[in-house]
Amino acid sequence: MAKDLLLEIGLEEVPARFVRGAMNQLKEKIEKWLSDSRIEHGAVEAYATPRRLSVKVTEVAEKQSDMNEEAKGPARKIAQDAQGNWSKAALGFARSQGVEPDQLYFHELSGVEYVYARKSSIGASTAGILPEGLVSLITSMSFPKNMRWGSHELKFVRPIRWLVALFGSEVIPFEIAGVQSGKVSRGHRFLGSDAVIETPSQYVERLREQQVIVDVSEREQLIISQIKQLAAEKSWDIAIKADLLEEVLFLVEYPNVLFGGFEPSFLNIPQEVLITSMREHQRYFPVFNGEGALLPYFVTVRNGDLRSLDLVAKGNEKVLRARLSDAKFFYEEDHKLTIDYALSKLENIVYHEELGSVADKVRRIRATADLLSSHLQLGGEVSNDVSRAADICKFDLVSQMVYEFPELQGIMGEDYARKAGEREEVAKAINEHYQPRFAGDRAPSGLTGAIVSLADKIDTIVGCFSIGIVPTGSQDPYALRRQAAGIVQIILSHSLKLQLSDLYQIALSVHEGRGLKRDAAEIRKDLSDFFALRVKNVLSEQGVRYDVVDAVMAAGFADLSVTIDRASVIQTFAAGEDRAEFKLTVEQFNRVSNLASKATTTSVQPSLFAEQEEKELYGQWVKLHPVFTEAVGQGEIAKALQTLTLLTPYIHTYFEKVMVMSPDEAVRTNRLATLSGIAADIAQVADFSKLVW
């Protein structure tokens, strides 16, 4: 027979950003514990609200599965000495398996005898092992932040206030931090009361009766449907931002949507300010008309029922009015701040103790941006815009609005710069130079913003690398991986003729002015390794096979557009209708490359050719090499690879008829030199030896 299992951990309100991760962790831990304990079970469902984490498992077996397994130990020659006595290795193996030495036996595997032990045990009662298992499971949970309470030693995300643990209709008895498990859960803090859970199958409905929607998906759909219904009734466009919805979802147990309004005069403030104030401070959803213009309304989600919604709305309106009044004051005060004065204040803001002030960083951004403009041969007007945008790109950091709402950096700079009379491209670039701000964000749309963004991001990366701050494992406090991914995205989206190696060198040349604390060559190598992972991610996201990625990356990746094209072309060849033929070509390429690695010179002397086949191969290569080189130079990778494949029959015949490693040293050296020229062309496309068939 089987019974359902229920575990609920009742807590003080958990920060919304921690709840989903904790819910998933609890589910994963109980699934693993059941599996490790050899307890068969059915579906596992996880639930969560701000005050509880719970999991229900259906059809849990009443006892563990019996165990009867064979464990392999050391080989006989290690397990026994010459007299047939058990060695220390064999005795240790027996102890580890919980058997006596006389229970060991031998069995032959692949011609070698190994010692084996057979372990058998009768499965224990599930009810008997659940108490200890659940205690271990709960106390082993980890969270981004923990706390202790009272005199208890346990560290948990928030104090545990009640525990529900049922196996069928029976309570699983255990105690954690002074809280005894039982069958009594708690309903909504204000609308509900205690709920007695007789069996796990009653759990969801018993809590619903106490005004708690414990199912996360149900609660989310309820919020979305109510918002959509309100939008339809009012002919509004209510922006449901995913991260805000996620936060609100774990702030409420019984959601009901309501709306309120604010004075239309506040709409004179940039709508980004209003939206940020509503979202970040009040967790409100902004309301737009059909043209995307902000309306003087907001939508929020109440953790309660439908009673007195008008009073709740008025209370929210009062709080929001104060918030927006503050925002209006900050906005008006910022207009008294001149750009030049703001820039002077950047001298007093420390960017990094080893990299100087924010003003120092801005000067490096300007120098880097100017060098990039020169390298890309930008026109005079664009170059001037880049210089000006780089000069003032951080001035809004000292504004009161950005101090209050850091996420508005750049957005406010664009608005203030435009009102100060800066050119449109310059104002726009101040905002766009922060893009892409996060994974999935778009790159700057304008070239001016793109160049300043590149300068800012590469300055941050090279600056950190130069003082030894290199991301390792999961540690990346300065978000350098995101910055590098942004650089790759910008170069590709604007099709910039900019190699990564040139970008490194430009930034290093600027940082050399302040004095590098590490060797420049070491920094370049670290940068190359660091960006290689970012480029690999781009290729993988585009569906390129892992072996094709490795083959292409081995040939270099400094030119991002060409690297992506090479990957696309090779993947097409490797997976196309002529796949078998291409495989033969790759085999010939690999033979050439393997032997060419032994070459000591690249100088070929045709007078030393002794066989007709080597004359023909060299002649064809001499004829095709300029075509190949031109195709590579113009970025026509498909044409370049097709040109190389024309050598395949000549290479095949060459290896059939010509002994490359001739005993005559001069002939051997000349033949290897012939192959080295061909191999050099092949290497410009990919390291084909890394392809897996």
C-alpha cells in the first residue's frame, strides 16, 4: 500500500525574492531523500506563500525497497597475498560494505578476477525513518541570508512558527527549534484561522477555506486574470513586468487586484521616473493608453478580500502622492544643476581605490572612445558626438533623482542633457551607453551610444584585470561577465570592423598611462580566455554544435562576425546532404595538418619535387591560394571553404603516391613545407580535428 506525504514549514514572512528558490529547493531535497532512501513514490508538488514552504508527495510506499546488490572491490592480486590471506585493501573493502571477510568472493570481469561483496537488507518502515529524514532535510536547507532567533542554534531564512508533517493521516513526530510537528496549519494572518489538516489530500482546500491560495501557479493566474479583466473594463494597457509580478506573487496569500489614481500634474515628470517610483517603492503596475502614454492610474494587488477596496485604494493613493511629490521635487532641483558643475563633483566620488575617482574613469572612457572612433574611421560629426557623450556620460550620477533611484542612471542623464541643449545623439548616447543592462536587453541603437558603451565596458574589464580582479567560479562582484557579453553583443549588432584584440590593446594603452600593476601580456591572455567563454556562449545560443564551436574557436575568434560565419558554414557542411563527402575532406585536412606540424620551414623549392603528384598538389594550391585569401579577406567563408575542398582529390592522391617522410632530408623538408602552406590556410577556417562524427 501507499500513502500521501505532506510537509509544511510555517514561517514569519519570507522576503519575496527568496521564496521560489526555497520552494524548489525543498522539492528537490525531498525527491532526493526519497530516492536515496529507496522509497517509491508518485508525483511531488511544491507550494509556497510568504509564510510557508510546503511539499506534497503522492503514493509514498510504506516501506523501503529491499536491497540486494553486488559491489566490486579490488583485483585478486591486490585483495590476497601469495598465501591466500586477505590484504588490508580487501579487509577495508569488506568493512566499507558492512560484510565479514569470509563473505567476500571472486568474479572474473574482462579477464581479470575481482573481489565482490553482496549486500542484502530488508527495507525499513517509511514511517520509522521519516522523522529523522525530514529533520535532516529541513535543517540542511540553505538561503541567501539566514537568521537565528531566541536561544536556538538553527540558522534559517526566517523563524519557524509551525510544522505540519503527515504520512497518510498520521503525524510524523519530530521537533525543530522548539516547534513540534502536528497537523494544524495557519490560515491568512487577518482573514483566516487555524486549519486542521487530516490528510495530505485535504491540504490545498483546507487552506483555501482559510483565505490562503497555496498553489503558486493558481495564485499567479488569479492575479493575471484579474489584471486583464480590469484592463478590458477600463480600456487600459496594464504593463505586467515579469519581475514585479514574481515579487507581488510572493507578497500575498489571497490576492485581489484594485486600482487607484494620482494627480495628472505629475505626468509632467518623465514617465520613467513615475514608473520607477510606482514599481520599486510601491510594487504598483503602471497603466498606459493604447499609444503607450502613461495614464494617471496604478494597479496594485491586495493581500485580502474585496471588502473596503475603496478605502484601501485611497490609502495607496495617499502614499503614492507623497512618493511622487518627492520625485517631482528631486526632478525640479536637478534642473538647477549644470553639467559642468556635476562633472566637477565626480572628482570627489571614488570609483575604486586603485582605479581612481569616477572622474578618472570618465577621462579614460573619453580617451578610449576617441581611439575607437579613430580606429573605426568615423566621420567628424559622429566622432565629435562620441567625444562629447563620453565626456558627460556619467554626470547624472550626482543628481538627486539618480541618488534616490539608481536604476534611472542614464535615463535621467538623457533627459537633463536634452533640456540643457546637448545634441540629440549625445543625449541619447548618455542613456544607451549603459546598454545592454542585463541578459536579453538590447544593444544601443545609435552608433554614438555603442562606441561610448564599448569604451565604458572595456575600461571596467581591463581596469579590474589590471589590478588582479578576474572572475573565478561564481564570483563576479563587478559583473564583468555581463560587461563582456555586452561588448560582444554591441560589436555584432552594429557589425563593427573591430577585432577583440584591437579593443584590448586600445584599453590597455589608456590604462598604461596610470601604470599597470600586472604585465600587459598576462592581462591580454586573461582577457582572451575571458572573452572566449562569452563568444562560446553566443555560438551555443545560436544552436552551433559543441564540436563545431571548439573547431572554430581554435582558429581564433578576434573577429566576431567572421567567427560566427565560420561556425555557421562548418555546421552547414557537417550536417548537410554531402556530410559523408565532407567527412572525407576533413580527414584529408587533418592528415595535412598533422604532418605539417613537423615542418621546419615554409619555403617550398619546386626544383626538389620528385613526384608528379606533389607537383600537381603544389600547383593547385598556388592557383587556389589567392582565391582563398581574397574570400577570407572579404569575409566570404563559404567560398573560402569550398575553395579549400577543391584540393581534396589532390591531397588524397598525394598521400597515396608520395612518401612525405622521405629518407632524403631535403626532399622531406620540402614536402613538409608544401603541406605547411596548405595547413596554414586550413587553420584560418577551423581546427577540423575537433569535429566529432
